[in-house]
Amino acid sequence: MSFVGNEVGNERAGLGREFAVQRASRRARRRARRHGRRPAAGVVAAVTVAVAVLGLSGCEAGGGRDDAAVGDAGQQVIAPGKPGEPARTLSADEARKEVADDSPNSADFSYVRMMIEHHRQALVMTELADKHAESVTVRRIADRIDAAQRPEIDAMKGWLTTHGGTREQHKEHGHEKHGHEDHAAMPGMATDAQLGRLRAAHGERFDALFLKLMITHHQGAVTMATDVLSDGNNVRVEEMATDVIAQQTAEIDRMRKAAP
């Protein structure tokens, strides 16, 4: 499992800078919507570049906190105005303020709670592969999914603990449900009957059914992650959702190639 874990980790490497740019763009758009205006593409781009540049300036080799502060003081970004309005010159602090706060909203909480349950079902399916699968490729795919999704569950549970997810859920629903959402509302979830057939299958029959169900399961996870990127507000949830999209899209491709 260590080799599989390292391979999964390597796929996720290098996404940090892309996350920062995507977050800045989405936040600028959300901030504009909250103030009842449509964001101009130039403003979004300027704020995105500002955040990326400021983030990189604080991470240069040999640059301490004092150096970063001095550098920020001299940073200026030209933000084009809306049609008919003049451009604005933003300081480092002003550029940061253009990015809205990332307080979690109901979409963030709903996504994390549901994705925990979604991942748990995937692990139920992968655990069957060790004894039921005939194909070495299917076993390896199951191992990869297991190696990726177990730590993701822990990360999401930690996020809920940090942000008071249980209390938020209690407030929203008026009663305690301990984080379990209606499975039927989650895209890609296998039904009890489908899981029963998977448990009863062995060899090539198991391999084919496992790939079919898991492809659908992953497609559902990508749909959920894409939705929260539009509706959510929290930076960490955005990072986790973007990771799910990248990881599970790659796995869908592998499973399609392995399918009979």
C-alpha cells in the first residue's frame, strides 16, 4: 500500500498554485455577487493575479516575514474598472481585501457530510475486491481508491470538528442526524440491491460489476465536488473538492480502460 499511497500523493502534487488562482477568481466573483453587481472579467483577473503574486512574493527563498512585509508595501496592481468606470490602483492590503472571507456556508457543510458517506460506500466496495476480484488490475484500482479516500474521510471529519459541523447540522435540520444524509440524494451511490449483487459476485463477474458501479460512483463524486465549487465559500472545502475532481477523473479513465 505504501507504493500506491506515494503514487496517489504524486498525482496531487503541484495543485497548490492552481488552487490559489482558482480560489481568487471564485472569491472575486462571489464578492461581486454579494454586492449586487456582475464582476468584470478584468477585475477578476487583476485580483487573481494580485493574490498569486502576493502569495509567491512571501514564499521566495530567503525571504523572511519582514522582507515579505516590505515587498507587500511596494506591490501595486491595476484593476480595470467596469465599463464606463476608471481603473483602480490597489495596494497589497487592498488587493487582499478584494478577496471575500471564506466562512463556511450551508453548501460547504452539506458537501463535507455527504462526501464522507459517499467515500465510506466506496470503501465498502473496495474491501470486497481483495477476495472477490480476479483481475490484478481491478485489485490495484481498489487499492488506489482505498489509499486515497481513507485519509480524505479523516480530513473531512477533522474539518467538521474544526467548524462545528455537528452543531451546524443540528441547527439546520432541527434534530441530530450525526452527519448521515439521505443516500438517495447523493449522485452515483449504489443501491442496496446493487451492493448485494456485488457481494455475491466473484471472478470476472465481480470485476465487471465493480468497475461499472465504481465508475458511476466516481462520476457522482465529481458532480458533487463541481457543485460545491460553485455554491460553497470555504477555502479548504474548495481545495478538497478540487482534489476529488482531479483524483477521481483520473481514476474514471483507468477504470474505463480496464473495463471489458
